[in-house]
Amino acid sequence: MARTVIDLDEAMVAEAMRIFDTKTKAQAVRLAMEDAVKRHLRQEGFEAMDIGDFDFSEIIESTGPRNADGTLKRDGGRAA
């Protein structure tokens, strides 16, 4: 983990500490940054789905009901 010195708005840090229920500023900043990045990545994924730029074929081919031995149940070449 890299150590960085930055100026932060104390009110925002206090609010992050409250929201994430942390005892330290460092932990609150890490959690807030992680949350912001994950939200942004989720939004990018939703936008990719909206424009049809997301390939679901691998997910469709590898998910679905499974047999007792762990293999996918198939019905006519498609997941049942």
C-alpha cells in the first residue's frame, strides 16, 4: 500500500467516518475511495449493457441449473 499525503475536507472525512462506521480517517478514506471506484465501474457496466457492448454469451453458457455431478443441465443445446 502506498503512503500519500493529501489535503482533505474535514467535514467530508467526518461524514465518511460516520457512513462507514470507522474509527480512523485512513480507514474511512480507503472505504470511501473503494466505494466510489466500485460505483463507477458498475455504472460503466450498466452503460455497456444499454448500448449492447456487453457480451453475455460466456455467462449464459457457463451458468444455469446443474446436475448432481456439477455439470450444467442441458435441454436441446441450451441451459434448461
